[in-house]
Amino acid sequence: MADHVIEVLDDAAAVARRGKDIFVEVVQAAHARNREVHIALAGGSSPKALYRLLAAQPGAVDWARVHLFVSDDRVVPMSDDRSNSGMVRQELLSADGTQKAHWHPVNADESADPDSVAREYEELIRREVPHDDTGLPAFDLIMLGMGSDRHTASLFPGKPALDEEDRLVVASPPGVLPPPVERVTFTFPLINSARTVLALTTGADKAEAFADVREQLGQQPSKTHVPAARVRPRSGKVIWVVDRAAAGS
Ligand code: 6PG
């Protein structure tokens, strides 16, 4: 099985619709096998429209059997505008129906020690998410975005978090991108244990970065300097859903 698929759609609205359909398919497939489903959501602007679509038709999914996490976040309280967990709560979990989901946010005071926040989140994941036969927690779905600097989650080019081999969640100090705040992030051992990764990216400002990712995906997985191209699930697949602007077409 190929470990990656690239889908190029007309625009950001089409990307959100397709992302929503993939989310629903993953949940329904797990439920058809009578399993609870474990999903890590992404921050950033690209998934927001997808969350709104899900919230608008909550009956598509049995939310009481869905466990939600975030694949990276800033070390701030959920009430802070910079919080990915806060964004998910507002855009997805404020609807009747979606509120039934089991919700595992990052919710920390800005003065909290980022390493402790990361360790606690990792422990929670190890406890809550079923393990695969290598002993690692395997999410049914991890959602990610990509920055124009080619970062994904909070795995920034040239930073130590990128090469982490043991820890599943680590602290990631502020990068060059705003806002300058401490973050915690899933690492590649956890991301690449997922059954499916859904990576969304839109807009012409991502075109150069996505061209690099596409080129690297055609090669053997390696420790490339392009963080987003290291998303190569070991026994699942990554689905890149991008618009024409990001695909440069
Ligand atoms: C975050 C994520 C980051 C994001 C990308 C893409 O900002 O919380 O850490 O990885 O997914 O920067 O962001 P956009 O979807 O806003 O382009």
C-alpha cells in the first residue's frame, strides 16, 4: 500500500468538505467494527471550516464514541485566542451533539512548565489511545497543517523536536513564526503510528513548501530537512488534501 495520497481540489472550501468527509469515513469505519475512535485535531486556520461543517451536521457521527485530542498547541489556557484547543472547542464542540465527544484538550497556564505539560499529555495519550503491535498508541486519525516554512504540528525546521525518537509529545520553544509562545507537539514516532494522517493545506503562499513535500514523498522516507515530508505513517497512510493554489496548478 502506498503510504501517501495527494488530492488536489479547486479551493479551500472544497478542501474543507473533503476533509470533513474523510473524518466521517474514519469514524464510521471504526464504529462499523464496533470500536471507539481516537482522533487528534489540528490548529491553524485551514481546518476551521472543516470543524464548522462537522458542527453543522452533528448527526453524521456518533460523537459519544469519539475521543478528541490536539496534535499540537500553545501552552496557554483554552480561553486564550492562541489556543488550538480553545479554537476546537469554539468551532466544533459548541454544537449539540458534538458536545458528547470525549475531549482531551491542552489547557495550561502560560506560566506552566512546557516540558511537564508535554509529559502529562503524553501520559494521557499512552493511557487513552489503544496501542499497536509495536506498543505505541495508534490514533485512527491525526490531522495536521503545514506552514510556509514547511513545519507541521509544532515541528519546526532545524529544531530538536524534529529528531525526537522516544518521547511522543515534547515541548517546542517559540519559533520564528508569531505568536512567540511556548508550544507542545506530537513527535514523528507518534504521528507515524497513526492509521491515517490527514494533512490540509491551502493558498498560494504554501506552493513552494508543498512542491518540496511532493518531491520528497516520491522518494524513500528519510530524515529530510522538510518537516512536513517526514509524515510517513509506518502502517497507514497520509492523505494530503490541498487546493490548486497550494499545488501550484
Ligand atoms: C498551529 C499549528 C500549525 C498549523 C500550520 C498551518 O498553528 O497551531 O501548529 O502547524 O497547522 O501553521 O496553519 P494554517 O492552517 O493557519 O495555514
